[in-house]
Amino acid sequence: MSEKPVKKTSLKVTGMHCAACAANVESALKKLEGVDSASVSIASEDAQVRFDPEKISLGDIESAIKKSGYGVSLAEQKIKIGGMHCAVCAGSVKAALEKVDGVMSADVNLVDNSAVISYIPGDTDKREFKTAVESAGFQYMGTEEDFSSEKETEEFEKEQKNKLVRIVLGLGTAAVLIAIMYSGLSAFISVNLLMFIISTPVLIYLAYPIFSAAFISLRNKTLSMDVMYALGIGTAYIASVFGTFEIVLTSDFMFYETAVMLTAFLTLGRYLEANAKGRTNDAVKKLLNLKPAKALVKKDGEYVEIPAEDLMEGAEILVKPGSRVPVDGTVLSGEAYVDESMITGEPVPVLKKQGDTVTGGTLLTGGSVAFTATKVGKDTVLSQIISLVEETQRTKPPVQRIADVAVAWFIPAILLIAIVASSVWYFVLGSTTLFALTVFISIIVVACPCALGLATPTAVTVGIGRGAELGILIRNGEALEISEKLKTIVFDKTGTLTRGKPEVTDITSFGMEENEMIGLAAAAESFSEHPIAKAILDYAKEKEIAVPEGENFRSETGGGVEVTAGGKNVTAGTRDFVSNSGAVIDEKTEETLAAYESAGKTTVTVAADGKIIGVLAISDVLKDSAGKAVSEIKAMDLSVSMITGDNAITALSVAKEAGIDDVHANVLPGEKAAQVKKIREESGMTAFVGDGINDAPALAEADVGIAVGSGTDIALESADIVLMKSDLRDVAAAIQLSRKVMGRIKLNLFWAFAYNTALIPVAAGVLYPFYGIIFRPEYAGAAMVLSSVTVISLSLMLKGYRPPAVAER
């Protein structure tokens, strides 16, 4: 009697703080069916588990720990894989990797030929990943760190050159075989024997990769497309050999040129497919190319050149005109205009001076700066963006499930159709063996799940990359599909629709020149730290208005300030404060105050020597792009709402200016998420647009959270979609891009399904009784190539897509 299989694992548990935490985790694990024993230590923060792998998986154990309110610390490794051609290949690699002890999950990307493996540190290593990949019949190319972009390019070009040689040899040989067939040569040797002699060595060379992959697939009990191709090519060749030597079959069974041409077409398809797939990730390659290889670092009073990857935080770095900033930092000295377009999508260079931040990858178009490195390596904004884009490109929108289900059943279904169709023709309809065999081979060759497998990932890869080029970072594939179904867009007000800081918007002076009045008001406010005071001082500075020195400062919290300036006793603040200081609020001043306040603006009344000299209106100004963004969103048949903690008067004023009708005012910060939930329940799928920092609960509550940033200070983890610049028209652009990508995915899936739906029946001979049309195997091979190339080409067209909201700028 064999012993029950038992595995042991050690999981690093996060979030435990006391012995009770460890006891909770241990109790949860012991309740699982299949767990023999579990011991959790608070000291080492790990869980030692013995379990039966036939009853429970590592994923189930991890899930139980998470349900208990704790986390599991896993390592992640990205590896490069060679030899994958279709979704079945990717599935085989995934299955092989997930069988490795300690591996929790493996996410295989067919587009960039990689796999990201989540595993328990210590339970497995790279050697076991290599063994798993190779046992599945594919090439282990190394880890992402080992496999540089230069090496990847070199290997890619080498492989493509090899395929090209095979294609040329195959098509050339097929042409020779066709010429021999129709030449009637038979003086010294039979035509069939001559074709056998010519085709055999060529076919062995051409088809070796296909048959080798097919053999490994069968050994692993997997039906891959290589098995199908090998079956089609092998059937054509063996039938020809039998016909040549008249073993069972007659000399009519000549498929030598078909077998060679099929192999050449299959190789051509993979050549074109690899070229096209390589172009789908151009956006990430462009971002990677933004990282300079060298940097000028100050050492012992002089700037010396070192590799950029060796930079450390705190290093002083010099960047000259025309060079790229190597890492993130803060400017110490100098001034320069910096092109941040590849990071933010903003085409106009930005002036950077002392105290400003600079971002790695941006380009100095004029001037030079010295700066201190604040973030290096994987912590830089550019590295985070690249990582985010790559991670998103690996995710699958829910629509991909349709293709996944289809691919899982595809090959067995096609094999069954081929057997049934050829049998019906031969046994029921009385066709010749030659005809039935032709039908069998054609069905096997024409059917291909590659187009189905590539339909979604190629569109997602190109679309996400295009978004990154435009400063629109879509963080997961699900956000793409949900964005297409949105009904309502909810905006936060402060810092999202508005600029987020008070500004002077209106000025009325009484009996004094306007600039003089503003100068006196600024003199009074120069002693205050209040945001209203700062707004007045900033306005005076911007307009270059002289501000006299003040003295004898007095302030009243919530009221205003009083100071002696320019030989006058100046008071500035609320009407009550100014009135109590001895100034008379006349009817004209009252009308002015009422007009500004009815528009939701904060007013500052200014008096000098007991006489009212002016009124300033201050408010958080609407962003220039807000109105245009709302109009663009409404034009897409979406409803627009606004949530704010401000009073109703201010909220309605801002909403009216922006063109928003549905306003929710006096909403406390903690109540925003509940308000978003209520809007979603009433209106349907909802997106919340916030600043990405203070609005985290509302962003999480919405179906799609959209964080509007301002260049590089955005929190990348805060939302489903991150807009790298503060132009609100990018909200509409993000939705338009999502709709476009989803539309392209659906179009790809349509053509992939339509291709198979239309051509498999033709290959089965349904047109033969009516029109005498039979789909020869070599034509089937060409059609198979066309299907994958069509899908990838449709996806590549997204590279030039410019959302209407962006195109208008």
C-alpha cells in the first residue's frame, strides 16, 4: 500500500502583530481539508504547513491566510521563453510552471514571450523553472535580468534569419517540385521517385522544429498546434511515399509539393507573426530607451562619467543641453527647459530651476542643471511607469475568457471534425481515398487557434502602450472593459475640476487706483500665513505691483488683519471685521460684496484710514480644460456629476461654469465613497475622477477610479486609470481609448471566429457538390497564415490612434 503523498512548505506571513494573530492563522490553516498539520510562529513570522497536494493546492492555502486578514510574502520572477506560437503553447507553459513545487501562479504572455512567476522563496529556484519550461517543449531563455534587450534583439534576429532561410528553401523546393510534376520527365527516373529524392531531405530540415515540438507535446499529453501541423504534413508526406512505392496507395497520391509548401507557409506565418508581435510593444521599448546609459556625477569636486545604473540616492548629477536626466531628483543650481512629453504626454518644455523636481528620462532642450538624486533604480517614476505598463499588458479583460474557452476545446474539436468529414466523404458519399485524405489534411491545416489567442493580448499591448505615450496609464485589463460600459462620470471638485488653491478672480476699487489698493491689501496680508493672504500676495507678485512695508500688525482669527503701510492704517478681511475697525460699508460696497458672494466666492474688504478702498473676490479657479472635458464627456452620451465638501452656493457656481447639472455639495471626505455608491446604484456603472491622493476610498468604490495627476507627483497605486497631466480632457481621452481597444479586441475575435467558421466548412468540402471547389492543403496553409497576420495587423493600427479629445488640442 503506497503512502499518502505529503508536501511541506514554509510561507512568510505578513500582518501578524501578536500571538493571537499567529493563532488565528494556524486555526484557519488547520480547518482546511488536506492540511495534515500547521504551525505558525510570530517570532519568525512564518507558517510551516504539511498538506496533501491531491486535496489542496498552495493557492488554497494562500487564500485561507488572506481570508484570515493577513498576507503572504511571495517572490516574483520574470523569465523569457522561446518557441511559443499560440495560446495552447502559452497554456502548456503555464501548466508546467504551476506544477513546480512552491509556485503559486504563472502568468504567461504570448506577445512578449515571457512568464511572470509568483513563488515561495526557498521552495524553488530558477533551475526548476528552466526544467519545467524545457520539459514542456520550449526554450528557457533566462530571467529578465539575465536577458538584456540587446541579447533579446540578437536572439530574435538570429531566429528570424533562420526562419527566412527555411521559407526561401521551402518555397523554392516547392516550385521545383511543381515544375517536375508538370514537365512530364520520365526518361531516366520516375517523376514520383525524383520528387521523393528532392523533397525528403528538404522536408526533414524544414519540418524538424515542428515535429520536435509535436513529439514533446504528445509526450506531455498535450494537443498543441504543432501536433496538428505535424499530423497534416506527416499525412501528406507518408501518403506520397506510399503512393510512390505503391504500398496500399496508388501513384495518384502525390502530396510532396503540398507537404513542403505547407511547412514553408507555416514557417512564413511564424516569421510574419513574430515580426508583428515585436512591434506591438514598441511603446515600452521607447520608454526603456529613455534611460541614459551614463551620468555625470560629482566626485572630489569634479564631474565624472559613471554607468547610470550605479547611481545612488544623494548623488549630485550634472545634465547638459541635449542630454536626458538619468534619475529623479531636485535641482540644486542652474536653469533648463525640460521636455517631459514621453512621461506626461505634454509637448511644451517646462522651465526647471532651483528647488524644482526633475524626472528620469526627460530631455533638456536648453540650459543645464545640477541636481540631487532622490530616487534611483526601480523607484524612479519612469521605472514605475514601465513596470505598470508591462504588468497591465499581461492582464486579461474578461472578454478574453471567450477566447480561452474556445482555445481549450479548439484542437480536439478540429481533430474530430477532420475525422468525421473525411469519413463521411469516404464511407457515406463514396468519394475516393484521395479526396477524403485531401479533406482531412485541409481541415487540420486551415484551423488555427493562433488568431484567437492573439486577438486580445496584441490589442491590449498596443492599446496600453499607446495610452502610456499619451500620458494615460491604464492599470489593468478589466478597467478597459468596464470603461466601455460606463454610464456616469463623477468629478471631485477641489484639485480636480479646480486648480486646488485660491486665486484672486475679481477686483473692485473705490476712489483709489487699483494697483495701489492691491499693494496696500498685500502689505496687510504679508504678515499672514492664511491661504487667502497667499492668494493676494501671489497676485501682487504676478502683476509686479509694489507692496509697501508694513508695521504694527494686528490680526483676528477668522476676521482679518490690520497694519500700518504706506502712511495709512490699512484693514483687510470680512465686512464685519472692517466695519468694527471703523469703516462704513456703504450701499455700493454691499452690492459688490453680494454679487461676488452669490457666485460662491470668498470676499476680502479693504479699507484705508477708515474708508473702504476696494473689494477682492477670491476662489478656487476652475481648470481651463474642465468645461471642454465635460462637453466632450457629455458628447459621448455619459452623465456627469460633481461631489464636493463645499457649500451649495460655491458648488453650484463651479458646476454651472463647468457645465455640470448634477451637484452633491456639503459631502464630508469620509462620505464621498458612500455618495459614489449611491450614484452608481441609481445611474449604472460609474467612474470617479479625483486627485489620486485624498480620494482613495471614492476611487476604490467606483467601478473605475481615475486619478488626475500633475506631471510626476501622481500616486500610481491610487486608481485604475492614472492621468499623468492635469488636463481633464484626458478623462474623455482615456474612455475613448478604452472603447477603441475593446472595439479592436471584438473585431479581432470576430475575424478569428469568422475565419475558422467560414474556412473549416470549405476545407470539409461543403462547396464541392455545388461548385466543384475543393480547398487544397497548400491554400489552407496560406489562409492560416493570413488569419494571424490579419489579427495582429488590426491591433497594430492602434499605434496611430489619437482619441478625439486629444486630437482637438
